[in-house]
Amino acid sequence: MSIYNEVLSQVQSLSSDEQLQLLEELAVLVRQKVTSENQHRLQEMAGLSKDKWRGFLPKRVDALEFQKSLRQEWGE
């Protein structure tokens, strides 16, 4: 935490305009990092979910035939 305190002390010595400029640049950096991390997580989840269903569902399903078979099972 000492580096944090050093940086904070230096920031406090900046003018208000410089502090605002620094704040804007930090916000851009944080947004980029968060966006990058979220994209990575989504890519991981997409790959995992696809693998979870592999082997469970048939390769191709005719949606209308599937719906008809369900209705027959339910007696509609």
C-alpha cells in the first residue's frame, strides 16, 4: 500500500485540472481492462457451454418434427 500512498500524495499536489485529466485517463484504462476481462469470460463461457451439450443433443433436429412429437407425447 505504500506505492498507493505515494501516488495519492503526488496526485494531491497536482492542480485541479491535472487531477481531472488524470481521472479521465484512469477511467479509460479501467474501462478497457474491464471490457477485455468481460470478453475473455464470455469467450470461456461460450466454449464451456458448447462442450457441455456435446453428445447430449442429436446432431440435427427438425424443429417442427420435434414439436409434433412433443405434442403427441402430451396428448395434444
